[in-house]
Amino acid sequence: MSTQEPLRIIGDGGELPDHPVPDGLGEKELLELYRWLVILRTFDERAVMLQRQGRVGTYPLYWGEEGTTAGALFACEDADWIFPSYRQCSVGILRGLPVATVLGWVRGYGGPAGFYNPRDYRLGPICVPIATHLPHATGVAWAAKIRGERTASLAWFGEGATSEGDFHEGLNFASVFRTATVFFCTNNQWAISTPVTRQMATRTVAEKAAAYGIPGIRIDGFDPLACYKAAKEALDRGREGGGPTLIEAFTYRIKAHGTADDPSLYRDETETQKWAQLEPVGRMASFLRRLEILDDDKNDELKAEAKEMVAEGVRGLESVEQPGPEVMFDYVYASDNPWTFTEGLEEVNSVARKPEAAPPQPPSPPSAGDVEIQPGSGAPGVEEA
Amino acid sequence: MSTQEPLRIIGDGGELPDHPVPDGLGEKELLELYRWLVILRTFDERAVMLQRQGRVGTYPLYWGEEGTTAGALFACEDADWIFPSYRQCSVGILRGLPVATVLGWVRGYGGPAGFYNPRDYRLGPICVPIATHLPHATGVAWAAKIRGERTASLAWFGEGATSEGDFHEGLNFASVFRTATVFFCTNNQWAISTPVTRQMATRTVAEKAAAYGIPGIRIDGFDPLACYKAAKEALDRGREGGGPTLIEAFTYRIKAHGTADDPSLYRDETETQKWAQLEPVGRMASFLRRLEILDDDKNDELKAEAKEMVAEGVRGLESVEQPGPEVMFDYVYASDNPWTFTEGLEEVNSVARKPEAAPPQPPSPPSAGDVEIQPGSGAPGVEEA
Amino acid sequence: MAELTMVEALNKALHEAFSADDRVVLLGEDVAQTGGVFRVTAGLLKEYGGERVIDTPLSEAGIVGTAVGLSLYGLLPVVEIQFDGFVYPAFEQIVVHVARYGWRTNGECPANMVIRIPFGGGVRAPELHSDSPEALFAHSPGLKVVCPTTPSDARAMLLAAITHPDPVIFMEPKRIYRAGRQEVSDALPFDLGSTNGDASSLLSTARLAREGNDLVIFAYGATVPLSVEAAEKLKTDKGTSLRVVDLRSLYPLDVDAITSHASACGRALVVHEAPRTAGIGAEVSSLIHERVMLDLEAPVGRVTGFDVPFPQFANEDDYLPSVERIARGAEKVLSF
Amino acid sequence: MAELTMVEALNKALHEAFSADDRVVLLGEDVAQTGGVFRVTAGLLKEYGGERVIDTPLSEAGIVGTAVGLSLYGLLPVVEIQFDGFVYPAFEQIVVHVARYGWRTNGECPANMVIRIPFGGGVRAPELHSDSPEALFAHSPGLKVVCPTTPSDARAMLLAAITHPDPVIFMEPKRIYRAGRQEVSDALPFDLGSTNGDASSLLSTARLAREGNDLVIFAYGATVPLSVEAAEKLKTDKGTSLRVVDLRSLYPLDVDAITSHASACGRALVVHEAPRTAGIGAEVSSLIHERVMLDLEAPVGRVTGFDVPFPQFANEDDYLPSVERIARGAEKVLSF
Ligand SMILES: Cc1ncc(C[n+]2csc(CCOP(=O)(O)OP(=O)(O)O)c2C)c(N)n1
Ligand SMILES: Cc1ncc(C[n+]2csc(CCOP(=O)(O)OP(=O)(O)O)c2C)c(N)n1
Ligand SMILES: [Mg+2]
Ligand SMILES: [Mg+2]
């Protein structure tokens, strides 16, 4: 059922041959996909800078995993629903979600400054708790099936997520009800400091598809076209009633888990440097150059456009005001707020408001986690030396 | 990895040939295993009668599944830990647990009248919430491994349990830490009214082993020797460091889910009658007769012994007093009871105690569930006609 | 107009909701083919088919988790958790997703589902078939938590919960499922098409279950009829006049009703089956003291389950608030 | 004798427990190789090896569920849940198994583990990294729930929790992990070999954090230093004398300390980060009113988080009880 050798389309222009471009991708589409890669890369690098400057909070880097996001998304139809984890936090901008909203989210904004209406973009909320969005993706495609509509869904998650019960339950429901759901696992071989060998006893993630009687496909996650091709075939199969697919995009987490993490504490970073050679943006560019679809001018143009797009988002972010305290209450219920909210808001408004707190600075001492913890200046109530 | 054709040892004395008796089972062992089957069968039939008489509560019948319990247990060493679900509620009596304690449990007794010390029998508590005992079985074998001891563990569960996250998590931990755990699934094709085809898209449970890189074995669950053989090999492999095994004992739930259930509401009972022909006690008896190990006298003797064993348990049950209210409090903590308990017990003791309530009677209207609900005589506070 | 038990009234509401809106779907364990272990969902499969009335795999997290997706796509899922004690595997999906989806989507995509949970003791059931987990949900922001006591309320509140846009944890007191019959009108209790005030108020207001002036008992579910019985008993035995209020909504609590009844009577008692510490009773008691302590002639009392696992059923009568315990609890407050 | 932060004190306790008893094992996500995202478990892997200090697969239910088995076999597991909001996937295992294993085994095999949960807000973290789920556990019978506030308590209480036979939910206020240093003696706080009264009392008693007579604030974790600050402020601004009591044990609550402090001061306020409804504050308030209402000059006040999902971090200062909100809450009670 599962392909052990990862599917690859893009070679290296040398010993590793290029394979034929997947059906349906003409020059225009290839360039568009490349444009997406450039946008994602630009966003990621800028977000890290913003974090270093203290303008956004802890940020989950995805440098090197752009192909898994853009390639898979490129395979989706507009009507298809997508479900990102934190690692695909910026995918919405490829569907029209303002860059400023994603940055707002990273800055810790709630309400419209950081959250969005999923139905506007067929885009699930950015999911922080691992694997828990998989049943949601199943449910959406299942609903479409119940309604007789051809909508599919696709969810991204890491190899660490395969250890959670929600992974199992999401895939099992999808297989039993034959929903058109693509479970797209970016096996970047690390879950924070935990290597994939500590997550599972199987050699691959794709093998796990056997437990659900569904196809398990293993692809080179650094290859945007392989990501596209596998996702496209899976989505098409799903829409034809062929049920769900588990895709394993085999890749490597080139950067830290998040801006609070220091991977040199737990892995050999010279190893990382080798994997980094395979990164998808440069690789796709070389491929397009070999096909003579891309030249320096076009490349510069795309990069400039992406830079401007992200820069505009940053300006947008800076022009947004920190949400007022009512943001905590106003969006919890769609119906009228309960009386507890009215009283809560009164209480909050009865005291002076603190100025907006800066997001946390790079950590010291280093943390491997999602949060940067600073040594405090000493808290009252604890006797100090 | 998985065997699609269920392993079978015992034939039917006609077209279906017997296979060689597994290694290590001499005449004595075969008779002993048969004795266990008779005990389990006797207990089950008596428990149903007690339920009909209103002397115990809702009872989860296992008629026809004795081979999965006795066969697997026979493969265990004394030091091995076993983890029953409600469907194997009586397995402990084969390890010295008093019959009266199991009956006490079915009568709704807590404390020593219905619960026991697992360490006395290397027997986990009877597990009601589906699949949640699987990680416990993993943990026990893992602990043994950490301590450098050769203890293995074995957990029983139904095919419905494979849909729960705990199944996945229990097997995944076992596979990653290579614990000597045998996951023994009795696929009786029904989870209350839900057929196995609604639980999973795979044809077999055994296939699911592939997701953990462990062996998946499919056996005839009506064949006690097949159950023994598969479990024995798996336990031995586990103790040698070979990690866990998933065993699927393919069988059929001959009786109702529990005494509150009426299967004719949701399945064709003529189909059931066909499966019932395969039931393990008679089948094992025929096999032993073919081997000339069992004759009528011996059979009658074993049955009489079992009957007396269970009857003694019933007498024991009837001689036990209903636990006092302190049983609610006394065993919750191993350390001193918190003040809330002292006050609670005072409150309970301040009012007159109701006489022991009879367990529920057979349901009307029928319920498919674990509980029998009677039409009440009308509750105060609700206006009556 | 017919005399219905609570089970029948709930079943009626489901039939009404299914016929009024084809976005309503039902999912759970054994809900379709057999109509549920308590028969609440009987007849729906036959009438509305297997695409809308769904027996699922045995996985509470899977049921609730996929229902989040169903609701996101625009359906209106009604989920059955087979028994109270089996809601815990779905706890993550409920408190992290069901409860927070509206918040996380600027109120645009609340997980507008109903999670029905037959709950509580008194039916001689095995372990985990008698829990009362409602306070866990009341303490988890983003949910509405309700509990009907009469057949007529059960029907109207379930319809309200289904039409209501926010997620509702619908606690069904299984002990009184068939305990009595009540006339339930054939007319719909409100216009199902619009989420109007009627529907909302059914999910946020308490109900006066018995008149009285000396003390008010706040209860919900199966303890309401017991409280009424205790009130009758004290009337007969001592001539005391006890009011009984059926809370109905556990989140949000009907604070106005609670405080005004407490003020009017000057003495109050809260009753529930769930363990005492940090239960609904603690909140009701706190609210009353905080707001109208000066109107009180005695501290608010509590008669509740104990801080222990729900016992094996032979001892459940020791655990459950009984008429006598409630009456004694009231007397204690009365004699303060 | 050294000046330690809470993180260092917890780390010290773990080293002490590991060296005293080879049955102690540690499991969790990223606890071994990196020493945990907060470095609480740093150095243990190197010192005690990978059989006892274990990075697990990413599954909270798997971690807690296997720990039940480890403990059944006789080990003493210490489990780390990486962040508060990720304990929910393990909720079933905790409330159904960890909490009930002792009860289900006649007190013979309590799931004698410690579940460490760094909890609460104030560290500018993403969603689900700032929750306060302690009341959910206090309402789930069979657990002990504690929360240290000072480095020295953190060390002693963690040692007590590990040696204690019953399961302990160990809430660690991450906001003050490194907020201050305190002298922590090198001598063990009690004899680790025997589960004596000292260990038990560390898990069931409150601590006086500040003397005062006009009003007592009951708080725990990160809100204790804030309450002390609020007390100082009111002292300076108005000359009021506020007592502060660090609850430390959330289940069971130290009812004697709570009622006697409340009686002594006549006025009380409860403070926590968790949502208000059915929180620890509701229980403390109820207990005080129930037992010593006649000693009170005002109803007990509550300053808590709101009944909303913990907000995105740009608004966490709006959500969290601040010195000013605590001070105002106290003033309200004082001016009743
Ligand atoms: C339920 C849950 N537990 C723990 C965490 C903390 N956490 C955040 S990311 C992460 C590792 C995830 O690894 P993987 O699934 O491989 O995805 P990756 O980060 O590599 O993309 C962990 C443990 C979480 N977010 N949710
Ligand atoms: C977590 C949980 N959910 C629901 C139930 C109610 N329930 C009891 S038995 C059962 C069916 C179990 O089927 P299966 O796993 O196949 O085991 P079998 O009863 O056939 O032995 C269900 C749904 C339960 N006990 N636990
Ligand atoms: Mg990863
Ligand atoms: Mg079954």
C-alpha cells in the first residue's frame, strides 16, 4: 500500500534526473506555484525578524517546508477546505487572508486583528493543539458528502502528531465514511527535540495508512511538485468517492522548532546543513531555470512583489490597534453575551489599562519550547536574597 | 505482516482437519485448559440466571468467547499481568480470585466485596471504559523491562475498542518502547448494535499492526488452542525483546451484548445460530474426545466441579453483607481521608439507610445498552396525567 | 397533545428538528439502528435515513471532533454520548474546540452542535454509567450547559439547543427518563426558523417548580422531583413551606432568579448529585452570598454527592441526595 | 544552602527524589534530552539514564495511561504535561483511571504518580499555553491537587508529592518560575523513606504569606505575590492591613486555616486566574459562608479570570487579576 521510496519530480540538474512535470501544470502554473513558494519564504524570514525585534511573539518557523504547504495547496480547488497547524500558519495568505491578520495572530491579537472567519477562505483556524484538527477535516469532507457536494479537505500535521489519538480517530472516521480527506503529514523528523524514531516504530509514516485500508503515499517533502502531484491525485480520488489518503512528505526541520528553541541542544546541526541543501525554493527555481521558465529578472520581480506584499502586511499590523478588553468577551458566543460577561467587562474597565505589553524577547536561559521565559526581576511574596 | 486466514488448530472431526497440538501441551495441559473453559462457561450461564433472578445487575455475557479468555490466559506465565475488559470479567477466577468477588462486582459491590488488589493476581481491575486499559498493559510490561524483569502483559478488548485513541496510543507506546505486551482483540463482529464494518475500513483487525511495525496475527477465536498458540508465541517473543503483538481472535458475539440488550433489534439471529455451532467448549470437548483424552465421566466430573465452584461463589456472595456507606470513602485514598470524607460520612450516617436495592430487572421497554431502565411509577415534581 | 415521558418528549423534539431543517444530523454510538441505548433517537433512521442518522465508530473524540467539521460546513449536529462517564475521551475536543470555535472565528463559526449526555445515578448501572460531569463544562468557557427536568421542558429545550447557534451541553437526567408523563403540546414551543428570544430564554432561565416561602431549594435534573418530595414531606411533618427552583440552565446560571428567590425566602439550599467541591452548588452558594447576603437569615446549605468516585451501585443510595437528606439539609438551614 | 528560583528548586527536588529511590521515573514530551521546555528536568537524563528519564511519543493520554501501568508495577512515575492546555487529551486517563485506581483496588494500588503541569498566563504565549485547569481536577474525586508559590515550597511539596502514595496533580505557576530566588536548604524537608505526616501536611495545608487583620486574601500560585503586592499598596495608600494566605492545597482545601483566617479578619477575598464559575474561588467562598458567616462583616469577594477562553496574549493583562484589580476587589469587600 505504501510507497517506501519517496516520490520525487524535481532532480538536481546533475546526477539526479528531473521527472516529467505533472499533468495540468503549464508554464503559468509552474510560475504561480513558484510565486507562492517565494511568498511563503518571504513571510517566514520576515516573521523571524519581527520576532527578533520584539514586534511579534514566539513564531513557529517553517523555512524549508514551503513546498509541503504551497505544493499541497496548489492541488486544492477553491472550494476545498484546508486545515493548517501552527507550522502552516501563513498558508491563508495564499487564499487572500491579509498578511496583517496572520502577523496579528503571531502578535497575540484576538478578534478580527488575529482571527478570521474560516468560511471566507475555506481555511480552518490555525491549530495549536497537536492533531486535534484532523477530525475537523474529516468532518468537513463528510458534511460535503452528506450534502452531495464535491468538496474535499486537506489537513497538515507533523509526524509527532501521528502519536495522538486524534490522528487515529480522524483517519478512522474518514476511512469508514470514505470522506474526501487528504491527511498531509510533514515528516520533518523532529517534534521539538524528539526524533521521529521516538515517535513510532515504523520506518515511515505512510505505512500507517494500512491500518485504515487507505492509500499511503511517501513523497520528497522538499519537492513542491511531488507535494502537488500526490495531493492532486489524492484529492481527485477522494472526490470520486475513493476515500481518504495519507501522504507523508518526508522532509527535515531545517530551523528551530520555534523562535524560543535552540536545536543545537539536542541535534547535530552539521547534519541539518546537509538537509538544507534540498530546500524547496532554490530547488524549484533551479528547476524552472532548467526549463527556461525563470530567469533572474522574473525571479527578482517575484521576490520584490512578495517583499512588498509582506511589507504591506507589516504596515497593516502596525496600523492596527491593540484590541480592547471587549475582544475577550465579544466573540465567545454568537448569541447574546451572558450576564457574566457584562460584569466581567465592567470589572476590567474599572481599572486603568496597562500599556500593550511587548511580546517576549529571545529567551535566556534558552528554552526548547513554545514560550520564552525570562528571569524575572523578583516577585513579591517570595523572600529575596 | 498480518495473516489474513485465521489460524486454526481444532477441526471439526470431519472435513476440517485437526492440526497438531501446539508444543508444550500434553494431555494434562489440554485437560486443564478444558477445565478452564468449563469453569468460564459455567460461570457465565449461572451469572445470567442470577441476573434474571434479580440477584446481580446488568451482566456482560461472554457465551462463545471462553476460548479467547482461557486460551490466552493459559499461555501466560504466573508472573504475567493480564488486563480484562468487562467481557472478561470472570477471568480472575482462573487465577484464584474468589468467584464471590466477581459476582459481588456484578451486584454493584465496591470495596473488598467487589474489588480486589490487582497485585494479588497480576490482574488489572475489570475495565469498563473501552480501550482505556491498553496503555496500562503497555505500562506494566514497560516497567518490567525498565526493572530488567521478564514479565509480560496481555490485554483483552473488542474490535470496537480499536476505534478509540487509547488503542492507538497504547500500541504505539508499546511498539516504540518494545514492551512485552500482547494486545488480544476479540473481534466478535459487534459493538453493541454496531457491526465491525462500521468500526473500520480494513477487512481485519490484524492489519492494523502494520501501523506499529509489529506482528499482527489472525486466529479463529472459537478455537481455544489457536488462542493459546498465538498468545504463547507472542508472549515468548515479547519476553525475548521482540516487542508487542496484536492478535485478532476472529469470533462472533453469540449472545446479547449484555443482559439489557436485545440483539434481534439489529441483527439476523439465524446468522447467529450458524456461528454458535463453532462455540469453543463443545468444540474443545469433541477434540479431546477425538484424542481420547476426554470421556463422559471426566466431562461430567469437570462440569460438576465447576458447578460446585460457582455455587460456592454464589453462596459466598449471599453471605456477604451489602457494604456500608463507609465503603464509598475508605478506599479512595491510600493516605488519610480528607476532612471532606469525614463530613460526608457523618452526613450519610445522619439519615436512615434504605434497604439494599435490588439490581435492575430485565428491561421493558427493551434497551440495547448497559443499563436496564424501567418505566417509573411517576416522579414527583412532574405533573402527572 | 399527548402524555409523554421525557424519553418520548426528547424523541419528539428530534423528529421535529429533523423535519424542520435538513441540516440537522445525529451521530453517536448505537443511535441509528437501535435508536440509542435509551431509545431517545428511535425511529429517526427509518424516517430520515442513514446519511443523517449515523451510527459511528466507538470513539467519543472522533464523534465530537468530526461534528466540529460537520458544523463548520454548515450542518447542525446532535451528538449523543452514550453515558456520562464516557464523555471524558471527548473532553479535549469539547473544551478546546467545541467551546472555543466561536471565539476563534470572531463569532462567525460557533460549533453549533448539541452534545446530549444522559447523566447521573439511580439506575443501578456499572461504573462510569452514573457520573455527573456538568460542572466541568460549566467551568469551561464557551459552552452553554442545560438540564431539563420535565418532559415538556426536555422537548422545548432540546429544540432550543438545536436551533441555538452556540454549542450546548445537554444533560439528560436518565433516572427520570421514564419516571413520569406530562402533557406535551403538539404546537412548536417557538418558531424554529429564527433563533429568537424564546429559544434563548429556554436555555438561560430557571423555572419555579414549587411555591413556598420559608426556604428555597435550587436543584436540577433528577434532584428536582426529590426536592419537591422533600418539600412536601416538610410541609406535612412540620408545616414548613419550601420553594423549589429548577435551575435548568447551569451555564449561564439565572442569577436574577437565583438571587431574588433567595432574597424572598431568606434561606436557601442547593442540591445536586455531583461531587461537592467546586460543583454547581458552590457557584450558586457564592452568587447568593455575594449578592444578597444581607437578605439571608442563614448561610446557604448544600446537599450534594460526596467528593468520591460515584460508588458501585449497591451503595448509590448512600451517595445520592435522598428525600431525607434534602429534608435534613433544609431543616439545618431553617434552624440556623 | 543556595538561592534558587522555582525552576531550580523543582529540579533539585527531582534530583533528590531520583537519588533517594530508584523507582522514580520521569516521562513526558522533551523532558529528557533537553531537560524540558522550562528546564525543570535538566540534568536528570545525564545522571540517571534513559531508562528512567524518558522522552515519550507526543501523546498525553499515552503518557498518563502508561504511567498508570508503570505505577501498578511498582514504579513512581513523575509525568510532565508540557503546558496546561495540553492536559485535556489525558483527561480521561486522569479522572477515570489515575483518580479512581486506588478506589478500584481497595486502596492497595493507588496510581501513585505526580502529574506536573506548568500552568497559567502572563508569559505571552500562544493559545492553550496559559490555561488554569486546576478546578477541573479538584472537582474530580480521587486526586490531590496542589500548587506551590515559593521555591522552597516547590521543592518540599514536589518531594512530598512523589513520596506520597496517592496521585497528585502538581500545578506549577510558570509565570513565577524564575521570578525570584529563595534560600532552599540542602537538608531534606522530611524523611523521604517514610510517608510521614510532614509529607502529607505539605500537601494539605495553607501557608500564611503576609500578616494582616482587616481582610484576608486567599490566593495560590502566581496570584500570591500579586496579592501581597496589592496588600502593600493598600497599606501604603490607605493604611489597611491585609493578610495573604497561600492556599497551596486546592484539594483538599485547608478548611481550618481558611475559616479561621476568615473569622479572624471578618472579611475575605479569593483570587485566581481560572474562570470564575465553579472555580476554586466558588468553593472557598462557599466554605467560608457556610461555616463562619456570622463572623463576617461582608460577603467574601472574588477576583478571578473571566468566564472566557484565555485570551490571545496581547489581552492577557486584561484577563489576569492584576495588583490593581485585587486591590479594588479588596476595597470593595472592605467598604461593604
Ligand atoms: C496536544 C499538544 N501537546 C503538546 C503540544 C506542544 N508542542 C507544540 S509543537 C510540538 C511538537 C510537534 O511535532 P510535530 O507533530 O512533528 O510537528 P512539527 O512541529 O515538527 O511541525 C509539541 C509537543 C501541543 N501543541 N499540543
Ligand atoms: C469509552 C466508552 N464508550 C462507550 C462505552 C459503552 N459501551 C460499552 S460496551 C460497548 C461496545 C464495545 O464493543 P467491543 O469493543 O467490540 O467489545 P465487545 O462488547 O464486543 O466485547 C460500548 C459502546 C464504554 N463502555 N466506554
Ligand atoms: Mg515534526
Ligand atoms: Mg465486539
